[in-house]
Amino acid sequence: RKRLGFEVWNAFVDLKELLDEHNRIVACEEPPIIEHSSCCTDNTACFIDWRQLWWNSMARFLLDGRNPQKFYDAIERFQ
């Protein structure tokens, strides 16, 4: 910290805080379904399932209090 100087250290901490906030936003807001599969018969149920899947997997990976995953690692596990 002393080598970097206060201004650089402070900028680094601010950036880390912004990235953490971005991860929380990504976790809580699932990407929209652009196009439903041709075999999808109920778009509303499909949307609800997608939201549930996102929350129970990707969001859990990003927000895990004991072992939070970085975004790239969470994407790898999600796939």
C-alpha cells in the first residue's frame, strides 16, 4: 500500500467496490430470454423457470458468502 501511494490505493479500492456491486447486480437480474425454443409451449412458465434457474445457480455462485466466485468462474460452473 505504501509503494502504490494513497491515491492509487484509493482508486483500487473504489474499483473493487464497483466490481463487487456489479457482481451483485448481475446475480440479481437474470439476462432476458431473447427467443423461446420452438418446443416451448408456455412462455410464462419458461420465464419463471429461467429466473429460478438463474437465482439457484449463477446468483448462488456470485453471492456465496463463504466462497464467492469471480464472474468468469461462475460462468464456467453455470455452463
